[in-house]
Amino acid sequence: MTFVSLDHFFTILGNKQRVRILQFLDREGAKGVSDISLALNLEQSAVSHGLRELLSCHFVTVMPRGKERIYGVNEETVSPLLAQIEKHVYTYCVENCNHWELEKDISCRIRV
């Protein structure tokens, strides 16, 4: 593994919209672009662009359903990773991070 591959990995996760898309798919299951867009109050083009980036690093999977493409979180690696990250945030960041109150307002649910 090179540092460049880790840089790309964290660059993909460095975007709030992409992280929210991942959290949504992890919590709600596989969805199409329009469902994601509606639930997260994002433009469809922003969701499509975010999903393309997430797909480039295999954070999400895609399955065709008729004319629609259904996106789901990579259950093998990303779901457990999100659970660990959320556990870390809940354990170490809740009281010590200034942004925590804002994140609670965005309905960021923590799974322990």
C-alpha cells in the first residue's frame, strides 16, 4: 500500500455530502439517486457526483433496476468501518468537540 492510495481514500471521506450519503445508505439500505436526494435535501446532480466518487473507491455498490441504478454501502468493509468511526466519535468526540451540537442537529445517529 502506498501513501497515495491512503490519500485518495481519505479525500473521498473528506466531503460532508459523501459521508452523509454513506451514512444514509448504511442506515436506510440501498436506494436510488432520487430517494437519496430527497432524503438528504441535496440536488440530484450533487448526489450523482458524490456516488460516482464513492464508487471509484468501492465505498458503494451499484445494481441496475430497470432504468434506475440502486446504490448500497459496501457491506463487507464500509459498514464495519462506519460503525467503528461512529463508535470513536461517540466515545472521544462527543463532549470535547465544538462541532458536536451542530452534528446532533443534523440528526447524526450514533450506533454503539
